[in-house]
Amino acid sequence: MKSPRNMEKRKARLPQATGETFSMCIPPPNVTGSLHIGHALTVAIQDALVRWHRMRGDRVLWVPGSDHAGIATQAVVEKQLWKERGVRRHELSREDFLREVWKWKEEKGGEICEQLRALGASLDWDRECFTMDTGSSVAVTEAFVRLYKAGLLYRSRQLVNWSCALRSAISDIEVESRPLPGRTELQLPGCPTPVSFGLLFSVAFPVDGEPDAEVVVGTTRPETLPGDVAVAVHPDDSRYTHLHGRQLCHPLTGQLLPLITDCTVQPHLGTGAVKVTPAHSPADAELGARHGLSPRSVIAEDGTMTALCEDWLQGLHRFVAREKILSALRERGLFRGLQNHPMVLPICSRSGDVVEYLLKSQWFVRCREMGERAAKAVESGALDLSPSFHQKNWQHWFSHIGDWCVSRQLWWGHRIPAYLVVEEHAKGETEDFWVVGRTEAEAREVAAELTGRPGAELTLERDPDVLDTWFSSALFPFSALGWPRETPDLARFYPLSLLETGSDLLLFWVGRMVMLGTQLTGQLPFSKVLLHSMVRDRQGRKMSKSLGNVLDPRDIISGVELQVLQDKLRDGNLDPAELAIAASAQRKDFPHGIPECGTDALRFTLCSHGALGGDLHLSVSEVLSFRHFCNKIWNALRFILNALGEEFIPQPAEELSPASRMDTWILSCLARTAQDCERGFLTRELSLVTHALHHFWLHNLCDVYLEAVKPVLSHSPRPLEPPQVLFFCADVGLRLLAPLMPFLAEELWQRLPPRPGGPSAPSICVAPYPSARSLEHWHQPELERRFSRVQESVQVLRALRATYQLTKARPRVLLQSSEPGEQGLFEAFLEPLGILGYCGAVGLLPPGAAAPSGWVQAALSDTSQAYMELQGLVDPQTHLPRLAARRHKLQKQLDGLLAQPPSEGQAETQRQQRLSSLQLELSKLDKAASHLRQLMDDFPSPGSSPSP
């Protein structure tokens, strides 16, 4: 923390300094990857919050970093070595391979940082962290040792998620649950032919001693039959009561297996009998443990069949062995058929292989006790999840949490600080004897103490495995601030973490950070977690490389040709079938590529969606519309700067004096916008901020005030007040905009004339953010409400002009009301009414006075109406045919809609809205035609014949 003296220096440099701290760490993306639009949303929200807090005067820290991504990085480097040098990893020493990984990281691991800079992320780059940095390595080792000493980390032989293609255990988050509707063929790594899944195979187990009796079981995994150790039925299933306690003959080996009863068996599914394979199924492992059954591991680490399967199967790929097993069953007359069977298949998201459950000796973290503390942190309010409905998922996950396997059979990663004491065993035990230490010397001292032998005589072998990447990323908030060498006040430094709700990061990253942080430091890593929407494409699909809808934010920012997008797909890792689908989708979605939209437009679009709501459906056309909004702001500032002139000197804000009601109105709008922005940032609902800014700049300032003030600025001599108001709106409006559109706001703000007096801020990013309190004296809600009535009247006048196609003419207008208050309202804004309605002089017609002849009437409300002069401006003989042509066109559209059969839902609502719109427009045209005919009768044009 900075000293009071440093704070005084900072306050002199940044007068609005509050002394408060706001900090976050970026959810560290994988160093191998690149950011997509989902990441861009996280970055856009985080950066907007960071910039707002910085402009408020808070001490801000935003820690950047990336994750070493053990499996993904190792796979990338292995592929590169094979492609460039024809070398496999195991042909190199571990040290040589790791040098190649570090070399790759230095050369090609910086793409994410380039993307972050392109997005304008104002991270504290001098604090950048990498989860394989020295500081992170120290933290990981310390955490492992402390957890082990606390009895929360242990080694055990248990079932783990195993990727045969990677030959490593993998995390739950790396297991993709793929639903299959029925028979589905998949091409798997290392398997010569496609494999069919989504099938239920029926197999007969003969009853020992009864030649004609059998029990038929259904299985989706016939390749695990050699690992069966029993068949189980429900104890109350009457179909099998007479077989309780009997033995069954294994259909492949003839070995006798017990028929056991267990209440977890579901009798209504299939035949009600299930085979029990404890070594390859988590559910079967629990069932087997209850009945004291010994597991048989029949699938090896590489996905081939083990020696327990006898010679005819040993060494075969498990799915090749499946076909041999089925053939053998058919030959023996024990195959009872197959059928489609909807199922969920576990797939390794890293390799695409089917996940196996294998018994392996691994290191595990006990999570139940830590999980209970994490659950209570949310329950007590110490940790706030926003939106609050995520609390239910949080509690559910921690109530079902199991122990966490943290071993990975890789070379790239944090080497586990555990050592096998060779030829030694714990007292009275036959299992391997392991010791843990921060260094080998420390581990040797521990081993010497436990064995009673001199440490120098002991042989120690370090565990070759590395730790799960999630172990080090869960320590990221702590290690980034120097833990364990320093113990920062984490709650003060990390009040907020932010991530995407659509991913399992909520459970895996935040959950593990909370568990480890609370255990190791006694503190929660942060006090709030903000969960934002998942970004989907405009069709509502999740972003996926195989769908071709994953977008690099830089392609939207700078624009990209379709051919470049297609080339990127071909350079990826998609198989030919996926590549064809993705390329076709790209051609459909982006037939002309992606136009340049700019960083500010992309950020504003992402923040404009309700971050706390449902999924965000993003389209490039939406980003492009906000690019046009950026252009509108640019043109507005160009107009304002031109109106100010070179000699303009801004007045102090407290001396600003509006000269007209329009000046007062725009300042009130500005004050309300500041209130809405402040509320949006405080509640972290940035859609409130974007909506308020879009409405102010586009509708209040550009569409209304600038149009209304143009004639005033043309007066000679030019009045002094409107330019001051324009400067004030530009200065405050750009500072309000800066957290969301930093590049545009900076460029334009620097062009504004400097205020007299003290030095201004060197950049808009450290200029004071306009507070609601500083502008509240300008806020006049009643004036804004009254002026909204004026704006409604403007729309009526514009609609009248459009109906009679008065493109260039500026007709006179008279307004009449029976309500004195309304009459007074019109009187106060007669000049803006004429300017904004594109009319000539606007006057008032006394209540009860007759309407002038030849003027068209339109209702403004129940008590007021407008009259617009048409005589001399409209030639009925010319306009009537035009109205008739427009009417014919609209009637044709109406008839077509009426002929359509009613639909359902949103489509029918839209149809009804369109019908109402067409009918209203036709009514207006009929009324206009009637008025023109009357005008023609009353005021025939020169040379025309009188009506018969």
C-alpha cells in the first residue's frame, strides 16, 4: 500500500483522488489460444469499469496474465516438432522438450496480449503474470506442501478421467458430455475405422448349473466385458428373486461371477440386470466397493487391452477389440441383439477421444471441507454472486463436490513436489512411500525422519507428473500479488472478479480460487463475482470453431475479407467434414467479409447488452450500426468546434448561464445522463450506461439541440451563451463516454479548447468523471417532460409534411389548444417547433377560433391540434395521382398479409403490428386525398376547369 506522502503527491497530480482501491485480475486465457468475442465481452466490461474507477480517482489495479495451459501447449509444440523436424516428444529429453516449449511461448505466445491492446484494455502491463513464472512456481509449490501437511492433499489409487490419446488424467472441465440421439458414428484418434455409439448391446450370462437359464444384460461398452466381476439386480425385482445367491458364467471366459442385489439398480431400465465393471465406471466402482468386489483393469493407458484380457485381445485398440468381442459372442450364441440407445458420451475436449475411467495412483485434494466453507461464504453474504440466481448453482455444485485429482502425466507444467523413497514403505504397509517438500533437500530430511535412516543413504525419485493447470490458475490472484512471500489484503485488492456465465469457469476457476484462497491465506480472494452473459451468434448458436462462427475481435475491429476468414479455418485443426460445414457457414454469414467497425463500436456494442441477463446474440450488423453512431459523434464534434471558433475561451462551469429554454433543456438532459451513467456503473449494469449515452448524443444533442441551435448561431452578432453550452456538452459528454469508447473520446477531447486557469488532465482517461452531484443543479425533470410534448408535436408536423410530400417547402403552422397550460407550453417553444418540424413561422390560434381555409389539420392531443398551410405549396392535380399510387402499393401489401393464415407466437404478433401500421397509413392517405380534392374545389388552379 502507498504511504500517506505518496497519496498526497498523487492527489496533487489527480485532484479527484479518493484514496479508495479498485482492482481485478483478468481471467487468464490459455497462452496457446486467441481471444474470441466471449473474451472480448469480459475485457470490454472489465476495462469500462476500470476506466470509470480510474476517472473517479480510485487507485486502480488490473492484473494481466495468461495460463500456461499444460495439455494444450504441450500438444501444440508436439505437433510443431513433428511437422517441422519429424521428432516425437519422447525422442527428446524432458529438459530439451521444455526448452522447445519456452521457445514457442516467447515466439508465438503473445497473440493474446496483441488482442488485448487492440481492444484498448488499460491493464497494468508491468504487473503481467504467467502461470509458469518464478513467482507462480513458488506459490504452487508452497500451496501443495501446505495442503499436504494439513491432510488436505493425499495420494490414492482411484478412478480418474483418462484421455488415452493424451495418456493423461484430465479435469472434469475437459470432459465434454456429448448427447447422442441414437446410433452415431465417430472417427476417433488412433482408431483405424469409425466407431458406432448410441447403441445398447444385449449379452447373455448363463446361470451356472442351469443349461437353459440365463440373465441378459444391456451394455453400451462391450469392450469392458473382460473387466466384469459381477451382475447386479434390484433386490425387489421378482424376475430374478429365484436367482439370488447364484453364480453366472462370464460369456467370454466362462469364469463364475456372483449375481448380487443392490438398491441402486433401476429395474425398469433395459432388462433390469447390469454388469458390474468397477475398474472402468464410477457408478460401478461405488457398487463394487459396497459389495467387496475386486476391480479388473482391462484397458491400458494408451487405450489398448491389457494382459488380463488374454492373448486374443491383448494389445488391440479397445474399439477394435469391441468388434472381436461381439464376433466371439455371436459365435458362442450369447449375443442377444442391439438397439438404438440415446446416451451421453464423455469426450476429451482436448483430443476428441472418448474418455475412459481408469484406476490410477494420483494426487488428490480433499474438497468437501473447503467446499463447505466456500458454500457458506455465499450463504453468509461474505461473497456476493451477481446476478443472485447463480447462488443456487454455486450451492448445488459445492454440495456435490468430490475430491480433485491434480496429477497430470505431462512434461509442461508445475512438477509435483513429491518424491518416491525407493525401496522403502510406510510402517506395516506395502504401498509406495512418498514424501513432500519444497526442495529435494527438504523432502530428504522428511524421509530421514520418517524412516530413521540417514538422508544421504536414501534414494529419492521425484514424481514425473505435473499439476493440473487449474491448480496454478486458482492461485493466480494470490501469486500475482506476491503470495506467499507477501500476504496482501486480498479483499481490498480484489473486490471483483468477472467472467462468462456460459462456461464452467464459475465452478472451476472461481470455486477453486475460493477454496484454496480461504484455506491457504485465511481470506476470500474477492468479495464480489460478476457473471455476464454468454455471447452467441445472431442465430443463437454457441461460438464454435467447427461451426465457423468464432470471431477474432480484431477481424471486427479492422475488417477482413472472406478469403482471409476461410484461410484461417483451413489453418486450424478441423477435420475435413467440420471444415466443410464451417466454411459454408462463413460464406453464408459473411459473403462480403466483415467491414471495418472499429474498437469503440465493438466495445460499445458488447457493453450495450444486459450483462446480467440471458445470452447475448451478437451480429456484425449491430456493431456496424454503432460505428455509424461513432461517426455521428465525430460529426457533432466537428460542428461544435466550428461553432466555437478559434478564439473561444470556455467559461468555468459554475459561470455557465443558459440563454434559452433549449439551452436549459439540453443541460438538464446532460445532468440526467450523468445520473444514469453513475447508476449503471455503480450497479455494474453497463447497458444502462450505453443506453443513456446513445440517447443523449444521438437523440438529445444531435437530432434536437444541434438542429435547434443552428439558426441561432447564424445570427449576427453571434450570441455568447450557446457556444458555451455546446462546449460544456462536448466536454462532459466525452468524459461520460470515455470508459466505453476510449479511442474516440480521447481523440475528440484533445481537440477541445483548454479551460483557462490550472493545467488540464493530460488525458481524458485521468480526467474527472462527471458526477451526478456536480450536475444535479441543471436537472429539471418537469422541463424535460414538457419538452417531450413538444417533440411529439414535431413528429406530427414532420408526418404531415411527408404525407403531402413537402420536401423543400417550409409551410406556416398554427397551433391551437383548449388547455391554457398547453397553449403556454407551445408559446415557450414556437421557434424550436418550426426549426425541428422543418416548417416556416409557427404561431398560435386562439381557442375557439375558426381554422384558416386551405390549411390541413392534424390532432396533437385530445385538446390540441395543428394547422399547416398547403395553399400555394401543393398542386392537388399533381399530388393526387401520387397518393393514389402509394395507396395502391400499400393496399397490395395489406391484402397479401390478410391472405396469410394466422401463425403463432412472435411471428403473429409482428404480422398484427404490420397490419395495424398499414391500415393507419392507408387511413392517412385517404384523409390526405380527401383534403386535396376539397382544396382543388375551393381553390382551383389557374386555367383549370371547374368541377361539374
